Amino acid sequence: MTDFIDEYEKQIGKSFFDNYLNAIGNNTRTDGRDCGESSLVVRQDEYTVLFVPKAQVCEWELGLMCRKQCANIIQADTGMRNSLDTCILTAVKILEALGASMVTGIEFSGRFDLKDNDQRLMYSFIPRLPHAPDTF
């Protein structure tokens, strides 16, 4: 991930994660309609954003990302940790309300020795819904 982030910034001249946050925040509908919700954001604050990924791995997947540079949980201050905790709880409650019988949480973090890189701590929440194939 580190190599990708560095190469992206060299080629584009901007932070990958700043651009990713901008894309999440400025989403438009792909069906061309003006009516209905277009926002991918479920919850956000100054530290984190809980969102619906545009290209989901499975139905009802949710993503969580730090809005500020924070590559892993060791780098997270108290405010960041509280925000992460709130978003994780919110994600699980939403997926439970949708009927998920299990939620797989995957953490995408940077190496602990990572220095001067804009990698952001990310999570993916993948629900096992009643109609999902048994191979899940």
C-alpha cells in the first residue's frame, strides 16, 4: 500500500486519501436520476467517515476510514479512538438491523514503522445476510 500511495502522489500530485475522501463526499448517482439519496456517507466527524463503498465486495458492505493521517491504531489519539469505536458500533448495529447473522471486520492498516506517509487506517465490514450463499 505504501508504494501505491507514494506512486499515486508522484503521478497525480495529490494525496490518494484526500482524493478518496473527496470522491466519497461528492458522490453522484449513477442512474442519472435527481431524486433520492446520493450520499455514500453514513456517519462522519472530524476524525472518521463511515460510508458505503461505491464498489462493494458484497451487498450492504460498509467502510470506515480515518479522515486525518493515522496509519494504525498506535498512532490514533483519544479523539480518533473514540470516533473509531463509535463508527464500529454504528456499523455493526446497522448491519444487525438489516438482518446480518455475522459481520466480518477487516482492518487495513499501515506498518508500525511507517514514517511520513499519508496512509489512513481503514476498515471494511462485510455482513453475512440470510440470503447470502452458504459458502460465505
